[in-house]
Amino acid sequence: MGDDGTHIPEETLDPKDWEEIRELGHRMVDDMLDYLRDARGRPVWRRLPDDVAARLSGPVPKEGLPPKEVYEEFRENILPYPIGNIHPRFWGWVFGTGTVAGALAGLLADTMDTNGSGIDFHAAAHAEHQVVGWCKEMLGYPAGAGGVLTSGCSGANLIGLAVARNAKAAAAGYDVRRNGLAAAPGHMVLYASDEIHSSIQKAVELLGLGGDALRRVPTNGRYQMDIAALAVAVAQDRAAGLLPFCVVGEAGTTNTGSIDDLQALADLCRQEDLWFHVDGAFGAWAALAPQARHLLAGMERADSLACDLHKWMYLPYGIGLALVRDVEWQQRTFSLTPAYLAHGDGGRGLAGGDLPWLCDLTFELSIGFRSLRAWMSLKEHGADKFGRVIQQNIDQAAYLAGLVEAEPQLELVAPAMLNVVNFRFLPADRSQIDDLNRRLVVELQEQGVVVTSGTVLRGSYAIHVANTNHRSRREDFDLLVGEVVRLGRKLAT
Ligand SMILES: *Cc1c(COP(=O)(O)O)cnc(C)c1O
């Protein structure tokens, strides 16, 4: 109502002029497809200029701008300055490359704007369950397991370890959900290798177990957990009155791509009555690669398995997956149904069906339609093609390792495993080896021709290449090696 009691027309966030926005939307789609098609022709990365950074700060706009102007600002200030992971010569950290189908699916999913969490009689919930089912099938994990898509593998690790904690606490006679860890008859501890990902420690901290509860077991020459040392650690902790409850195996460590001996870990967990969780963030997907899947033998025996689809399944960020063998324990960990979320009664209406609600399997309630990216990408390419491209990445990594070994001024810092290669430039003055390689990684990034990251292995700095890039070709690795040698020589003088 206006002051004089007259009716003021309602506002909406929909466009005033649908034809104008349609034209702009078409242009956006054209621009984005060009952007993906032409990725190879741009620098991998370039620094965000200070004046652009300055434009990306400041207060909230009070008044709106025409959509065209907003898009122009995006094109000018945001689009030209990406991290670079969609580029064929980006291999830093472990980044995904995205798929075109995934990008377009993002538009479709956001248009429908469904919340896949619950409510059964709509298609997105079924598509999500279908995608989780496909993942179980591709990973060789039991079809009856519980599963939910997450924002990434950090969330998936948190879910797996939360169920592990609650299930094993119950086996020891107390109820963590009700009474918290204070009620535990002993300090709960778990085990992982010293190459474990930081998200495992974060999960342990968030679950109230305390970072010290995570025992770091030494690794062997292939960066796999030392099983004998693990057995000793469990026995010592038991003797000291602690409560060992879980072992975390890595299927593909971030540093080296190493895969723990998952069969041996599964055997030990069965013997010792421990929960077996596998962090397979990217490495789990080697299950699709014909010549690598044997490395993952035993993964299917895990009580819980965490991975993501935005690294080595190449989907746009962020999509991960948590699988739990015993779906009942997953539900007992997360299910909480207030009156306003009651469901599964009567078979009619939006909430009347008996499809499990995803919010009963995770700590989140609202869940966007992220599964559509996987659904469309897998429909378009098929699982076999994903397997071939993953195998191609592994073969390219072996090719790169061969180039390194053939070049007298380079050496491998760790055995090349899976899709990861760690190597370094050898300056004549060996005392500057770490410092020089550290500078090399930075200078390569600044140059924008290739991007790697760096890491430290057994005290030695290494140039770190993790190949989860479906756009790379062999010649890109030739270029990488050529640039490392050229720049290394230059920096060494
Ligand atoms: C990236 C990664 C994670 C964390 O996954 P996010 O999707 O980044 O949350 C966990 N474990 C390993 C081995 C990883 O490489």
C-alpha cells in the first residue's frame, strides 16, 4: 500500500524484457562455448591486475544495473583471469578440467532450481539416485550401499568418518549422538598414512576426536602405508587403553598418486574389527582405467568410500560422493525428521513416496541439482570413454616420467605412480636445488605457458604434476620438459 492507501504493483526478480534477456543469454552461451573451444590459445594463467582486484571489492550495489552491463563487467573483470585449470597445460595440485556437457547442465539445473534433498515424486531426486547408482557400479562398490553426492571429497570424508565414529562407538556401548564423546569409555583413535590428505585431519577435528587421535603411520618407498607399523600402532594403543576404531586408506595420495595396499588394510580391519574408510578423491576413478583398476583391489571392501567427480571425472566443481556400505548406519548417523520434514507416508503428494531422502544420508538439507552434470556427461560420453581418458592421463604421466629420466638435468623425486609425476631440475650447485626448483615453479606460472605446483617429499622440494586433464596432449608434456630445462638453466646462472 502507498501512503494514500493505493495499491503499489508487486515487484519480481524476473526480467522486465524477456526478449532482451534471451538475446543476452544466447550471447553468453556462444561466448562460453568459444571460451572453452579456444582455451588452448590463451595463457594458462595470468596475474589478476591490481586495478581489476580493486574493482572486485567495495560495497553492495544498492541500485541495479542493466543485465548487459553486469555481463560486460563479468567479461572484463572476471572471465579473463581464471586459475587456468581448464587449460590443456595446467597440472598443478589436483584440479579438474570440466566438461562442456557439465557446464551446460549447470545452466539447466539452475534453471529448474530443484532441491534434490527430499521429495520423491520429481525427477531430480531419481536422477540423483541414478547417478549414485552408476558411481557404485563404476567403482565396483556394493549396489546396496548408501550414497550421497556432496560438494567435494572433504564433505565425503567427513560423512564417512562420522558414520565410522558413531557405528564403532555404538559397538563399544555408547551413543555419540546422544551423549557426545565425553561419554566414551576410552579415547577413540584412528590411523592413516603420513601422506594422508588434510581433509581427513579436518574431519577428525570437526568430529570432536581431536587432531592427536589421528595416528600417522609411516609410508614405504612407494609412499604406501606400512602395514606392519600399522598393526604395531593398533596393538600399542589398545594396550594403552585407547579405542582404535578406524583405518583410512588412501586411493591416490595428492602428493604422489600412491595407492595403499587396500586388500591388506581391509584384511587388517576385519581382523581387528576396525572401520575401513577409503579416501579415493581422484584415484578411485582409476577403477575405470583398464590397465590400472587392479591397483584398487580391496577398495570395494571399504566400509565407506569418499571421492569426488570434479577432479578425475572432469566434471565442473563441486561434486563429490560419499558411499557407506551399511546404509542403515548412515541413516542412523544423519537422519533427523522434525514434523515439517515428515515424509514417506501415503504414497501421494510431493512427500508421500518411499524413495530415501538424501538429507537422511548427510549433514546437509538443501542439495542443489549437481547430479545433472554427471548425468548428462555420462550419458553423452559413456563410462568407457571416461575410462579411456583416465588411462590416457596415466599413460601421459608415464610418458612424462620417461622424458624426465631421459634428460640428464632432471630427475624424478618419487617413483611416478598413476597420474602423478614429481621431478626436479638439477643445478650444478646442488646446495641451491630446493630453492631453485621452488623459484622455477613460480616462474613457470608467471610465464603462463605451463602451470605445475610444488610439494616436498621426504624433505626434497619437487615440481608436482598431477594429470587430471582431458585436454592435454603428449606435445604439451614435451613443452613442459623443454621449459623446465630452459628456465632451470637460466635461473641457475
Ligand atoms: C582433493 C582431495 C581431497 C579433498 O577433496 P575436495 O573435493 O577438494 O574437498 C581429499 N583427498 C584427496 C586425496 C584429495 O586429492
